[in-house]
Amino acid sequence: MSKDFPQEVQSEESLRQDLAAAFRLCHRFGWSESVSNHFSVAVSPDGRQILLNPRWQHFATIKASDLLLLDVEDPAVMAGPDAPDPSAWAVHGTLHRELPEARVILHCHSPYATALACLEDPTLLPLDNNTARFFGKTGYDLEFGGISDSAEEGAHLARAMKGKIALVMGNHGVSIAGPTVARAFEDLYFFEKAAQTQVLALSTGQPLAVLSDEVAQKTADGWAPYAGAADRHFDYLKSTLDAEDPSWRD
């Protein structure tokens, strides 16, 4: 098991609440898109049983009880009430099936990550602490072919994401994998900040001060002792949701 995906055990109830919080926070930060995009979390150790948002429910309204419990090996779930849309099933079902170590998968079209993905060369460069956080941990899929709604699309995304915590989906957006919702959401948060830094730096037209591979790797490794900050940050963010409307936990 990769050090980026340590095994952690949470109850289904706890996973439901954390994922519901992630949806609402994603909307709060301006990363949601109409009623599209999808977050998922594996409930079973083998990644077969997952929680996924129902089709076309707005992120701002999702409660813990709204999330669908699905078997990624059972295509019949697509015939059920509020079944996920074909792209959710093709991507998240395949990723969890192919990458059971990726307990949580968050996919969205956040503005700066999407802008980065639309560059001819969307490589996230190590420019500062936040960009270097993802050094050696980012995969790239540059085979955009339209809406991702086929098993083949999910399969090549899985190949590109294997062993990584972030996947830049060319001409599309970003996906983040993590061991818990809190850790994945923290990486989504920092990836958007990292992409923002690079896009703004590029906008100046000045040469970029790219860190050496040695310094970039040292910086990436230096984030490890701060992993617990993700849990503290996510707990705070959930407390703000409670203050607004605690029914999201229901």
C-alpha cells in the first residue's frame, strides 16, 4: 500500500457525512458546475462497494442519506432510481474497480485546474510550496475524446492515475484520489491553489523560476509531517456547515 494511501477504517455513516460535506464545500468554494460532476468513496476494503452522488442533484443540497451505495461490479445499478449518470458510472465505477487503493475520488472542473488542463502542456511545475506538493504525484491524461461515458475512457484514466494522488485530465478538469475524504479534499484545495499560482505566473509573460527536481522532491516530502492538518481543516469546514444547516448530516 502506498504511503499516499494508508488504510484507515471509517463507518459508512461517517463516510456518508464526510462525502456530503465535501459536495457542499465544493460548491461553496465555487468549484461546482450546475448539477454535474461526481465524488465517490469506497465503503468496502476491495473498493467494490462505493458511495456516489445521485444523478443531477445539486452539490449544495446533498445530504448524507442522499448518497447511493453501489456495487461497481453490478451494471444493473444503472437501472435503479436516481442512478448515477453514465459518465459517473464509467469513470468512478472503473477507477474504484481498477484502483481499490484509491479510497476516495473527487472529480470537478475547478476554474484554475481546468485552465491548466486546457494548456498544450498542462504539466504542474514546481514553483512554490503548493505546486511542489504534487511533484511526482500527478498523472496526466491527454486523450480527451468528449464526455467520459465509456468503460474504455475509465480504463485509460485508471492507467494514468495509478500510483498518483492527482490526475490532470486534458481539456477537462482534475481528479484527486486519497485515503479519506478529508485528505482528498485537502489535496483538491491545494491543487486548485497550485494551479492558480501557475496560471497567474504564466499570465505575467515573465520566465518562471522553476525549482530543481532535488528541491521540488524535498518540498514534496516535507509535506508529510503536516498530513494531519487536512483533518483539522476539514473538521473546521464541517463545523461551518453545521452552523449554517446541520441537516446535511442526516
